[in-house]
Amino acid sequence: MELLDGVGNLSGVGSKREAALERLGIVTLFDLLTYYPRSYIDQSTVTPFSALTAGMEATVSGVVMNVREHKAIRGMHVLTAYLSDGTGYLSMVWFNQPFLAKSIVSGRRVFATGKVDYARGGKGALSMAQIMAFSLLEDASDSSPKGLLPIYAATASLSQKFFRSLIAQAFRKKPVLPEVIPESVRERYGLLGRDEAFFSIHFPKTKDTLSAARMRLAFEELYLIQCGLLLVRKQAREKEQGIRHLMNGRIVKKIFETLPFSLTKGQEQAWKEISADMEKSTPMRRLVQGDVGSGKTVLALLALAKTVENGYQGALLAPTEILARQHYETFSRLFADTGIKVGLLSGKLSAKQHEEILSAIAANELDIVIGTHALIQDKVHYHELGLVVTDEQHRFGIAQRAELKKRSAKTPDVLVMTATPIPRTMTLTVYGDLDVSRIEELPPGRRPVRTFVRTNERRGLIYDFVKKEIANGRQAYVVCPLIEESEDSDLPSAETVYKELSNGIFRGISCGLVHGKLKAKEKEAAMRSFYEGKTKLLIATTVIEVGVDVPNASVIVVENAERFGLAQLHQLRGRIGRGQFQSYCILLAGGEAGAASERLRAMEKTTNGFVLAEEDLRLRGPGQFFGSMQHGLGDLKIANVLRDTEILLRARRAAMETMEEAQDMRYVLEILRLNYSNRFGKILDA
């Protein structure tokens, strides 16, 4: 069979099972072979009946002493076998499998793996009713099978036995598994062949063969993604003609002189890296990671000044209209004495104003243009664009670069800012095509936000405190997980909380409501009213996660905080603590338990976003974290960036070596075209 053949071609897969498999994402033979076991049971260790305890999973072996069949509620057939292993007794139960009665008879040896619990009505006797796998041996003297038993994420209609037999059948069809890693790389890193790795991941003979198979397949996933990202960067450096800026001049020096503060060590290092990139002839592609309030905006300001004093224009892309306007006001003030002309391209402009701005951009009458992603659309023509600064939420990708290249002989430098701290291992995978600068400390003088986890019993007292803060001239946010009431949830919605608070304890205080279902103009008006201080209490959903800088906001209350991830809670907390006042983040927990409780306590312990990012990765698991961060690359099916740091670093090193070997690079490029063409897109049209 070929890897892209449908699983419906395998025997035992009728239309119902084919539909059930499709719901699990299994459509082709390749999907089936990459539906890796979620765990394994070591059947080489057999637990004596006398050592069993309720709740444990175990592999056991015993001789059938007696068998009983009966009909339970609603006609369910129940087959119970009573076994002995010489140390004690255990019953095993099979439901709705009457055909087993012919083979499970006295004197036969049963070898099984499953979960042990108390037998129903057995007065403390133990039973195994959740049987994951079993085999029947001819007689009591037969030796038990050994080895590792794969356990899949099965469903009610697709059992463990079905998956094992279907995958075994697939291998008997001798699928063609073309090698995707160059031979030189396999030899250098001691990797198994692809055929052997696939077979051994499903049917490992020993723990060592399983480890080697898993290492090979995890390496393969990470290596191919790294090669793709490095090819993106290589092409940008070799094929795109960039702009070579001169060393920092008069305007940059003047801005340094007028800044009311000194740069932190992290900012200084990031600025050195940005300056060095801009002074090279290859286009800059740099990501600046900095926690909320770490001072990324001043780096954007300096970089834009540098491109302007070299005779080019700069563009700053913001995620929202109101944030674009705030940047415009800040930059206009800071550039006031430099002669740099700043423009704002906003949706609020009249048609005439819009045309005037477009004409000014094309005629080079504006040095820096600030706006949303509309800045790189067809109607905007730059005289010569030298630098684009963009927010991570609107990542500057392949399509955007292609748009800019149409309008300029040279590719502008790109500076990507993110306030979402990303663990170091994730940075290699998510942003492997960018150079990365990290700002890890906050500017001096900023007061850390005090964070408290409280239960709903304290809700009244908390809102009394918020009311006092507002009476003292401050403003506050309240964040809710839902927009409106839902039959599927008992969580309070933003709309309900708004009605409750504005008509209750905050009656007479100007309250606002903002959520994702409002029209853009309504949302903009609500945010602007809060920004201008007219609204004192803003009830919202997570739409404020990327919001405006309101130095007067000193409190944020998050309702049902256990429903939010750590990264999201940290971003929400970043809405406050931006002014001179002590600020407070209060996390109201409705039904905290397990990881949710651990997550909230982590927020109390630290305000360091990078520490929280590592903790978030640990608590949520890399699959979910990676899936939400990787901007369109396929989910990792076997690699685990939290556990496989060493493999990731080796795969990264191997990918960098491949970039230097022309033959290996041609080989991998063909694989990337086949596997990732829709994800790396035009970059691979090499």
C-alpha cells in the first residue's frame, strides 16, 4: 500500500469504522501509522494475585478454576472467570462477548493486563473488569508472553484490540515508507531507519528498541520543521537584497539624550543586536521578546529613527486601532524636536483624509506611518520602506513579505515585538526563522503588581476594595470568561456581570462593557472612553488582553480565573501596573482544582513572564502549547518539546549542518515540498 491510500482499503474497516477513524484524524495509511501509542504496558513483569491492590494497573497470569455466565440489566451478557495463580484468587469479567465462553474454560491459562478493583458484591474480593489486553494459553503449564503492549487513545467503537490488529495488518501490506532524512545525517546521529522506527514504535520488542524508535521519529519531526525554518532564513539572507543602514547618527543620539530614563541591560543588548542587523546588507528578521512593560516600544522608536535618518520610511503595525492611535500620540511627542514627520492611517479617517495620507506616504512627505495591518495593503505605496515593526499577534509572514517585495527593489528590515514570553525551547521551534532578542528585566522604578487568589465568598469584599480604589481616582477592569449566558455553562457572563455591577455596588459610577461580539466602532468607543478616563470600571472579556496603556488603571479582577491559561492571565495582569500607583490583580476562583489551582498559585508567586511561560508549558503540556503558537505548522505527533529538549537541540544542529551541504539540502527541500508545501508556501519555490 501507498502512504496516502485510504484506511477504508484495510479489511475490517467498514463505513462506520471508517467514519469513526476519520473523527480521530485517521484518513490515510500514513495517518494510521502516525497514530502513535499514548503509553505502553510492560508485560514482562507479572504481578502475583497476592500483591494486587484496588486501583492498580497490572499484568497477571492465572489458571481458570471456574466460569459463570449470566444476563445483567437490559440483557447485557456477563462472563466471569475465577482464576488462581497459587498466591491468591482473582475474577475477570467480560461484557457482551458470549463467544468467549467456548475458549475460556477450566484449566486454561489466561494472561491479561488491566485495572484491578473490588468485585461488585464480592465483600472485598478483587476483580479485573477493565481488561486492556488478554491472551489464552493452551494449558496451565504454558509460559506467558513477554514484551511491551502498546496502548492507544481508543474509543467505545474502536478498541485497543482493533487498533493493534489494524496496524499489524497495515504492516503486512508492506507500506512504502520513503526515507526523509539524508543518509549522512542518519549515520552522524545514529538514527534508526524509518521502516524499523515505525514498526518498533507500534510493536517494540524491548524498552531499548522503543527508545531508539521514539528518538528517531521525534528527531524527524523536529528536524524537518527546523530545516524549513532555516531555509526561510537562508533564502531571506541570500536571495533578498536588503538595506544597509549606516551607523547610528544625529537623530538616534538626540533621542537617547532626550529619553527621561536610561536603557536597562536587556534593552541595551537588544538595541546592539538590532543596530548590527540593520547595518548588514541582508534583511533584518528579528524578534524581540520582552515581558509586559519591559520597554520594547523604545527599541521600536530607536529603530524607526535609524531608518529615517538613513533616508527611508518606517511603518509600525499595531493590533488595534486604539493602540495605533496611542503609539501615534507617543511617537509624535518623542519625535517633536527631531524633524521626523509621523502619520496615522486609521479607519476613522474620512475618505478625503485617507487619500491625503496615502498621497503623503507615496510622496515621502511622511517618515513614519502608524496603523493596523492595512499599512501593507495594495493601496499603500511607499517611497522607499526601510523598516517594518509589527506586533507578534499580526506576525509578519510570507504573504506580507511578498507584498512588500512587489513595491520595493529592496526588502525592508522586519522587527517583530512580542509581549508573550516563550520558553527557550519553544522559541527555536516557533520562531526558528527569526533571530531572537530577550529582555528579561523590567525598567527600574516600576512597582510589581500584587496578585491574590481569592474564592467567591470574598467577592463582595473585593468589589468594596475596587470601589475604594475608584473613589481614590483610579480605574479598574473586570474580566469574565463568557460574553453572554449559556445553557451549557453556569459561569457568569460579561453581560450579566455588567448588569449586576452597574446596577448594584457601582451604581452612579461610569461602567463600560466590551467584548468580541460588539461592532468594531462600539468596541473602539468603549475602549477610548476608558482610555480617556471617562469610564471608571470596564467589564470585559479577553479582548482587552491586547489593549491600550492606561496608567491610571490599578486593579483587575478576573472572574472564574481557573478557566484561563497562565499565559492569558499574565497578559491580562499586564493591563495594570503601568503607572505610578500600586496595582492589584485579584483572581477569583470559582471551582479551582488540580492544575487550575497550581496555575493560580503560580501567578501569586511571580510576576516574571518567562518563569510563568515555563510553568505554563509544564502544566498545559507541549502539544497544546505548541499547537497554539506555531502559526500553521503541523502539530507534533510524537515529539515533546518539554521532554525532548536534547533531541530538539540535536535536530536544530543537524538542520544547520544540512544547510551547509548542497546535496543534503536538495534532498530535504524535496521532502519539504512534499510534506509542508502548503505551510512553508512560496519560500520553497527555490
